[in-house]
Amino acid sequence: MVTMLDVSLRAGVSKATVSRVLNGTGQVKESTRNQVFKAMEELDYRPNFLARSLANRTSNSIGLVVSSFDGFYFGRLLQQASRQAELHGKQLIVTDGHDTPEREELAVQMLADRRCDAIILYTRFMSEKAILALIDATPMPLIIINRELFQAHDKCVFFEQQDAAFQAVDYLITQHHRDIACITAPIHTPTGKARLMGYRKALEKHGIRWDPDKVKYGDSTMTRGYELCQQMLQEGVKFSALFACNDDMALGASKAIWQAGLRIPQDISLFGFDDAPSARWLEPGLSTVYLPIDNMITTAIDQAIKLVNNEQIAAIPPFTGTLVLRESVAAGPGSKA
């Protein structure tokens, strides 16, 4: 039976180094880590995680609670989370919070019962008060992603949703669009509220009056994007540009625009949000906002590992969006004035 000592001899490192690589603890150079993994593969070494977890009172695992398993967004998040957990020598245990605070709390408790070393919670609806209470009640480190916690900036990883939406709409206005419609993300979520506020702030900056007829409240699906854009066109709402608060709704809206005999961007400019893989394949390519969910989950896991290792941590700076400008935006009517 191959042992940890055999791995250390094959890799040319100490047994303690092999242990640090497997446990994801301490500082180990990437080249050394790769040597250890190569030796494990050559020797077909399989560590006994159950025995080690009983001896060390750790499961060598990171728990992750997500709102849903659907869509490219969570696919990207899960893929990067798996890579980063593996980099730290941890197994990733993933469960679905079903987008409800009660189920998310139960999921965190389940992962805590499994003695995960740390837990990452992606939540959209749980109140800040409930989140802070859950952090206090959870016996291992709990890092929150997608929400800003004013009383726990060292335990939350969040994105500047309002600023990113502001940038997108501000860009449309600089392209001489003043009649800009908006299809929101679910407005009962903090994300939906923030993106709509970014839209409003951009209008205010340029002295453009808020027009409720130009705002439709969406649900982030292509179907609803199509229906709401079609509804505005049928109602005769005047707009030269449309800001859809996610790319799926933008794609749905593009079909409604095409069916109405209008062209993108000659008649209506279109701007999305999230930079989904499909955005570049729309004809013309969809201008959108890149949201760095890969970097966000990486940071969340790294922060959790620091807490597991009793290392000093600091507040995590907010992540910001990047405008991805493609062919779906053209100069607006104001450029001809």
C-alpha cells in the first residue's frame, strides 16, 4: 500500500510538505505542489480522507451554497470554485439553496453538520440581519458572496451592481441616446434594485427625466425580455436604446425588435449585462457588462482558507464591472442634431 512517505520520496520533498499540500495549509510553492501531485499520480496514491478527517477533526472540504444550478453564470462560478478548492487541497461540496432564505439557512446547517472546514454562501434574498446572525451561529468560517455586509466587510465578496449599470447607461447617453428604455432584473432582489438605481442615476446625471413607461420589470429570462420589449413596442413607447439588466433578457428583446421590423443598432441600440457566452454570437454582437464571478469566488475561497488557517484577514474591496463594447450600439438621434 502506497503511503505518504512514498509520495514524499518520489517528489523529493518532506513528508510534512506532502501533508501541507493535501491539507491545503501553510505556504507551498506552486512548483512543489505540482511535484507532489505528479508523484501521487505516478504512484496511484489515494489519501484516506475519512481517517485523516477523524484524526484532524476536519473534513478537508469547502461547502458551497448557490441559489441555482441553472445558466452559464453559476456554471462559471462552480467550475472556478472547484478549481480553487482543489488548489487548496480541499474537496468542494455543493448544494442548492433554492433561492429562499429558509432553504439557504438549512443548507448551511447541513454543510456545518458535515464538518466542512468553511462554507461559502451565495444569497440573493436573505436579509443582512439574518446573514449576520447565521455567520455568528455557524461554527466554521462563513463567507458571503453577492451581498455587501456593512458590519462584516471581511466576510463578504460583492460586486458594484449600481455603478456597473450606471456605466452602461452613461455610455449610451454619451452615444447621444436620451430615450433609453430599461428591462429590470427581478426588482425584489438587491441586484435588481441596484441595477435599476444605476439606470436612474445615469439619467439624473444628464438631466434626463425618469419616465415610468420606459421601464418594465423583468425576471431575467429570455421569454420575459421578449414579451416586455414587444409590449413597449406595441404600446408605442419611444426609445432609441434599450438597457436590459441581463443578457438573456437582451437576447429575448432582440427577437421582439427584429419581429417589429426594426434593426439593431440602426433603429434601436441594445445593451445587456453579465457578458454571457451567447452575447458575442448575437448578430450584431451584444454590448454588455462583464461581471468577474470567477475572481469573486476565487477571492471568497481564499478568504475562507485564511480563516481556517487562523491567518489575519482584511476587508475585501468591491469588484467592479467592465464594459464590453460590441456592435449592438450605434450613435443615437442626438448625434444628428
